[in-house]
Amino acid sequence: MYKICVMVHINWIEPYTEDKNIGREYNRMVSLLPDHSWIGITDHDMCFLHPYQKKWIAEIVDKGEYDLYGCLTNRLRSPEQAPYRGEPYYTPNMAQETDFMRHKQMASLLHDTFQQQVRATEGTIAGMMMIFNKDTWERVGGFPENRIDYDIEFSKLITKKGIMEGIYVFHDYRLPSTLEDAGFFTSHLK
């Protein structure tokens, strides 16, 4: 007798709305998905860097260790998810790096180094890429609506969170602005 192994399926969505109530649009899109399904939400300015990254993410999520997953990236205000800022001096500064090939190399290096390692966090998982089960979304009441920090508030409601250290994606996050200035450009959210 053969046993068939089916890996978890993640429904990837990239919601957008003209009225800038992104939390409500996220809730609308998630509500359309099947019960108990896994959902991956990405920002429009986020880019996967390896053809197998979604497969690798599904393998990690399949273990079912966390209710909310995030990843590493080049540009976020959070040093926990964007640690490569040239500090200490011997680490690469990826926050201002515009050579896309360097980001692809970083994605390969981190995957080769960390594979499926997930680090627990009490911090916030950024909305530029988050993966969760619809059951989790229902349990916490969905995304807050009419707020620009809908992703932060959603993440705060979840205690079992992890950062996939072998998954690194590119996040434009208002390049070429400095990382310090990027957080002040929120007109697209208000």
C-alpha cells in the first residue's frame, strides 16, 4: 500500500483597493477562500527572488509550528526582519542595494545557510509578506479596517509567530529614499 503525501497549499493574494482601506480589502479577499486554508499575502512592491521560494515556504508551513509566518528582506523599519544593514560593518548593507543580482545572491546564500529554520518572535510580522491559516484570521477577528497599520495590529493579535530565516525577498519600500525616510511616506495608505 502506498501513502500519498500532499503538501500544504498556500493561496497567494496581493489585494489592492482604490479607497485605501487595505484592511477591509484583505478581509474581503480572505473571506472568499476555503475554510482552514493557508493564505500568503504580499505587497505590490515585494518580489520573490528564487523560483522555488513558494515551494520552500509551503514545506516550512506544512510543519504547522506557527500561526503567522514572515521572512527576511532588505528594507523594513524592523531590524528583526531586515537585519542586513551594514551594522556591524562586516555584514552587507542590503537596505540601499539596487543591484538586483546581489539580492538574488543573498536569497540563495540565506536559503543554503538556514534552509527551513524558523525563529520564533514576539515582534511584528510585516505585511509585505505574511502567511497564516484562515482559522487564525477568524480567531483574531481579521484585519483592522480604516487603519494604515492594519498589518501591525493583526500581527500583534497573534502570539505564535515565526520568521523564516532561509527565505529572503526583495522589498522596494520606497527606494531610492533612505530607509529612515521611507517610513514617513504613507500617503498611499491614507
